Amino acid sequence: MTSVAKVAAEGNGEILANYREIPAICQSAAREVEAKLKRANLGGIYMMGDISEPVCEVPLDINRVGVILIAD
């Protein structure tokens, strides 16, 4: 039902994703990990929001950061 390869090839399709919340104090460390993943040509983090701001219309608690992770 899902195919990362199809999405990569065609630019359209379905993939698995997870939504997580992390403490706001960890945002800078998460950004560093995200940069390392990109340098290694690995994905993982699809989107990281701002502190206390909804991500993809998902509300979150104060002093938390929403993160959408993709899986293949």
C-alpha cells in the first residue's frame, strides 16, 4: 500500500509517517541530528515545527516541538 521508491521516482504516492513531540529545549539538538542525517543522504525527519506551534494542524502542548518522521 505504501512505497517510498514510487514516491521518490514519481513525486507522488503514500509513505508511512509518525508524529512525535519533543521538549522545546531539545530542538537545537534535533536540528543537529537532522543536518547529520541529510549529510549522510538519509531522511527520517520530514518536518519539524516551531516551539508551541501546530505542525500539519496537529495541536501540541506549550514548550513542545512537533516532528513528523517518515519511514521506509
